[in-house]
Amino acid sequence: MIRTVLVGLWCGLVALASTYGGAYWQAHRTSTPAAADHPVKTETKKVKPISVPVISNGVLRGYVSVEFMFVMEASEGHGSGEVDPEGFLMDEAFRLIYSDTKIDFAKLEKMDIDSLTKQITANVNARLGNTRIKETLVKNLTFVPKDEIPR
């Protein structure tokens, strides 16, 4: 009988000590890591290919065919109310390539694709009013001269 009472007292003391230890630890632990410490979930989306006419001196020289992909923060679901940036990305890419007079696609040399993709990303984020797009990637970039277009 004494043994049962001592085992009961021992269990009670262990339960009290563990409860006190848990409460002490909870009160004195460091704060939870900031949201910046957690990796942001991203997703990659493929954009439909676009064809941009290359016109110089009023004459059609050919077409630039470009396929882009972009890395963006993962959306929370279909009901999040956010605009899909694909159309904005296609529009910005078309505008930049069409209006760029520094690139002569007939005498194509290395071009600064990094600045092109960064400018597209910055312009789309500015138009959307957020920084949801993290990076724009070029999947394919081809120039097809006018005389090589199949009829």
C-alpha cells in the first residue's frame, strides 16, 4: 500500500515538474523566425510564344519569335483575386522588342538578354503594383527573315 502511494506521489511530482518546465520554456524561448527566414513558395509558368515584326526604314525585315517563362510567388488559390501576369508579360515583351532600335536582327550579334529580362520583370511588376514576378526567363529566341517565311 505504501508503495502505491509513493508511486502516485512520484507520478504527480513528475507531472508538476514537466508542466512547470514546459511553461518556463514557453515563456523564455526566442520569438519565432521572421517571415523572411521562410522560403517563399514559387512556381514557374510558361508563356505562349509571341512573334514580333521587325520593321526598319518602313520595310518588314522578318519576325522575332520568343518564348518566355517566369518565376512568381505561388498563388494561394483560384479565389485570391490576383491578376494573372501572363498577359502583361507578353505585352511588355512585345513592346520592348518591337521598339528596340539598337538590335539589328538582320546582322544579329550577341545581345544583352539579361537586361531585357530584368526590364520586362520590372515593367510588369510596376504595372501590376507588386513584386510577385521574381524573374523572367527566355526559353527560345529566334529571328526569321522575311524571305525565309514559308508561304
